[in-house]
Amino acid sequence: MFATFLRENKIAAGILTVIRLYLGFAWMTAGWGKLTGGFDASGYLQNAVANPVKGPDGNMVYSWYVSFLEGIALPNVELFNFIVPLGEFLIGLGLILGCLTTAAAFFGLLMNFSFFLAGTVSHNPTDIFLGGIILFAGYNAGVYGLDRWVVPFMRKTFNKKGIAAGKSA
């Protein structure tokens, strides 16, 4: 019942638009600040490796994530210095414009969980909650945005290619 309301109701679409704009502004300003003010993730990553999240028994909780940070992220910190600010900015832009809203919400959640796994709490719980609502609502979260035109266009375009590929096989 609630799922139907969230995914199909026009009032819910309006509420989702407000949530989307709020969350989008937060993402976009965070990304913009990093893009224009300079950003270096190396200190953050080194701290996350040196001080991993530990459980009540004192052992690392996410040793696999610390291994990822140590083996992939730190050696490629220049790549992360580029994709983190750009990703934050594009997530915000997508949410504000209501363009590819579910994709923007998904990647926002991915980044929020990455920060969580590294031990940063900050405003991540709120962002995860709001982003989860947007993701769960699907198309209705972007109906008062560019998704109203972009999603039908993409469905039409990709379905034609899928049908054409099926006929030629």
C-alpha cells in the first residue's frame, strides 16, 4: 500500500521532489566545493586504513574494505581525487534536475556506504534514509523533473534496439 503510494501518487511525487532537491543540493555543493577548492583524498584514505572500524571485540569489522582502500584506492588516489568530487557534483545535478534520478540516488547511496565503511558517520545516515526513499520510489521521484521526458525516450530507444536485435537473431 505504501509502496504504491510512493511509486504512483502525485502527492508523493511532490514530496519526493522536495526531498530530491534537498539531497541534490547537499551533494552538488559538496562536489562543487571539492572541484573548485582542491581536493586530496590521500589523508582521508590513509586515516581510514590506519584507523579502521572496529567491533566490540577490537577486530576490524570491514577488513575487505580496508584491503580495497590500501590496495586499490591509495595507489590510485589521483583517480579518486577526480571521481569523488565529480561524482558528488553529478549526483547532485541529477537529483536537482530530476534526470536519471534512480541512477543518481543509487550512486549517492554507494558513496554514502563507502564513507560509512571507511568509518565516517557525519550526515550519512540521513542521506542514506532519504536516498533510499528516492531509490525505492523509482520513476515517481523524477516525474516532476527531466525524467518525465528522459525515461520514456530511453525506454523507447532501448526497446527498439532490443526488438531489432531479437529479430535479427
